Amino acid sequence: MHYDTCRSQPIAVTTLTGTVTRRKKLAFSIRFAIFISLFALSAMGCGGVKLVPVQGTVFKDGKPMADANVSFVPDQSNKESTAGTGVTGEDGAFQIRFEDRAGLSPGKYKVMVVSNSVEGIAVNPDFEADPMMARQAALAKKPSEAAKATPFRADFEAEIESEGNKTLKFEAKSAPASGTTKAKS
């Protein structure tokens, strides 16, 4: 057995399986700690909130509502609080996501649909892929219309079932003076 002259401790210990140094023990301990940490982190990612798919369509006056933000705000009585958002396509279809995962937890939700476009104002082709920038650019081009232009908004209520809803359908009518329509899905 060899001894460290400063500490009077063995540098290497001879065992039946061979020589084990403090450095090797420390390296093994660090690798073992990293393995346990990674295992614990991966196990946490597997659990979490159970989500069910949430998808549907939005119509305004019988026509698909394109480029609208759809937001689901959970009711306080819900077991899990998962707020989600989505954007409608040209056909009015949307899919809701919660923290980069598709779906929401079951429960009651308030649904807000807000259009990204302002009717009657042409969209600059450079901004067609970004509805928010298109709206801002169009309003900047016509400041007189910017004061009167308010995006359309409709409010609904929906209940997400534990086995998932088939497809939600929201039908909005042209907004009254307040800009809000209430309906049930």
C-alpha cells in the first residue's frame, strides 16, 4: 500500500478485484450521480398533466374564419389548469397546444376567438405569412382607418371531455357594437 506523505492516507487500495484509486472512486461516483439525475429528470417528463386532443373549426357568419387566434382559458374549478392557444387556417380549422404539447386537460374552458385581420384593408404580400405584421403594416398605411379598426372578437364556452372531443365547432355572428358575441359550442 502506498501512502500520501502529506495526509498519511493511502493513494491506492489493493482489494481482491485489483487496485482502486481515489480518483477512480470519485469518477465512478460522479458518473453514478449524473446517471441518477438524468433518470430522475426523464421520469418527471413522462408523467405530468394528461392532455387530450383539442381541435375544431371557427366560422363567422357561416364562412370559415381564417387567421384568428383561438385561446382556451381554464375554469377555476378544473382539476388541472392548462391554458392553450391555436391559430385558424384558411378553412377555419385549429388545433390547441399547451406548452408545446398538443391538447388540454379535461374540464371547462372559456374560449376567445380574435381575428388577426381587419376587413377592408389590403394586406401587403411581404407580410402574408405573418398576420400580425400584415395587420400592423396595413393599419400604418391607412392611419385614418386605424382608429376605427378593431379586430373581431367572439367568446364561447366549451367543455373538454376526458376521452377527447370529436371536433369543436364555433359559430360567430358579426359583432354587435361591443365587439363580443357569446355562444356555446
